[in-house]
Amino acid sequence: METLTAESYMEGLYEEDAVLTRVKEVIVAKNMPEISIAPGYGRLLTMMVTMIGAKRVLEIGALGGYSGICLARGLKEGGKLLSLELKQDFADVARDNVIEAGLGDFVEYRIGEALDHLNALLEQGERFDFFFIDADKVNYPNYLELAIKLANPGAIIAGDNTLMRGKVVDEKQTKASVQAMRTFNQRIANDPRLESTILPAYDGLALARVK
Ligand SMILES: C[S@@+](CC[C@H](N)C(=O)[O-])C[C@H]1O[C@@H](n2cnc3c(N)ncnc32)[C@H](O)[C@@H]1O
């Protein structure tokens, strides 16, 4: 009998999600990186957006739209997901997948450096109820600071890959991206503007509530 991990055991309890399976197939077919959020965390994103009744959601890092679909599934009529993506071709794939999932009216993509978009949103006085950080790791501390500034009181900030496949707990790993993730995790845990936890399943997920 095949040995199950905790994650594969739990995933086996759920029926296949045909929409998300298709997204993963498209990602493979288009030779895009297979780095969508883990299924268990995707379900958690949908639940959290629903639970807090988020109206405005901001995603940093779209890839093929897997997490975008999970976030948009939690929105009600009139809700909006703004998704920031560096690469035009990835955003095009994500948009197609979100439309195919029947969620096209909920999602807008903006292409380019996320930091530029975040600073512009701040200047425009925009505010959001939910943030999902899942882009270049070296900028995680910057994304966190801007998310806090763009947050409505009570907003949730989620950040994926907080363990970087074990690199953050390996002292020998000194790359800038690993050090940035350690800084991000420290700030998530200690910033007085936040209450938070960091889940160690899959590749680690930070969850913070802006006070
Ligand atoms: C881990 S993938 C996102 C996965 C996606 N959130 C999901 O779970 O379906 C990271 C994405 O961030 C994008 N990205 C990387 N650096 C970026 C930057 N500086 N600004 C905006 N997007 C960036 C990449 O092109 C890639 O699509």
C-alpha cells in the first residue's frame, strides 16, 4: 500500500475539482511553472474570503489563475478580485481560465511589477479586505508593508511558501530570497499592527489580520 502523507490523505477525502484540475492541465500544456497554491490552501482562501465577506481582494502573482479562481469563488455579487502579474502571457492564461470557470466578471488583471501597481493603488487611496501574496519571494517584506497600508481594518493578509521547501529553516541557505522570507515571517509574527499565525502544512502559509 502506498504511504500517504498528511496532505495526500486529506486531499484524498475530497472529490476532484474539475475546474481546478483543468487549470493545472492548461499550465502543463503551456509549459508554465507548476507552482499553483496547494489544494488545501486553495480551499482555505475561498473559505476566508467568504467568512469575512470580503468585497475587494488583491492578489500578487496570478500564474494560471488557480488561486484567483479560489479567491473569486468566495466573492459575492459586486465583489472584485484585482490580480497583479508580471507576465502578460501568464495573465492571459489566468484570465481565460477564470472566464472558463464562470468567474470572469469578478476578476481584473494588471500586468507589470507588482510593487509599481501597489504604490499606485496606495496613491489612489484604494483599500482592500483580503490580500494574497504569492509572487517573487525577495519582495515579500515590501508586499507585506504595502498590504498593511492598503488594508481596511480587519483585512486578512495571506502569504504562500513561507517555508520555501525547508530553506527558511536551514541556516546554510543565505540567498536573498530566503533571507527576505525569514524577514517576512518575523514581521508576520511580531508586527504590532497584526495578529497572525503561520501554518506549517504544504509549503507554509502565513495568515494575518490587520488590527
Ligand atoms: C507562485 S506563482 C503564483 C501562483 C498563483 N498565485 C496560484 O496559486 O495560482 C508566482 C507568480 O508571480 C509572478 N511574479 C513574479 N514576480 C513578480 C513581480 N515582481 N510582480 C508581479 N508578479 C510577479 C510570476 O510571474 C508568477 O506568475
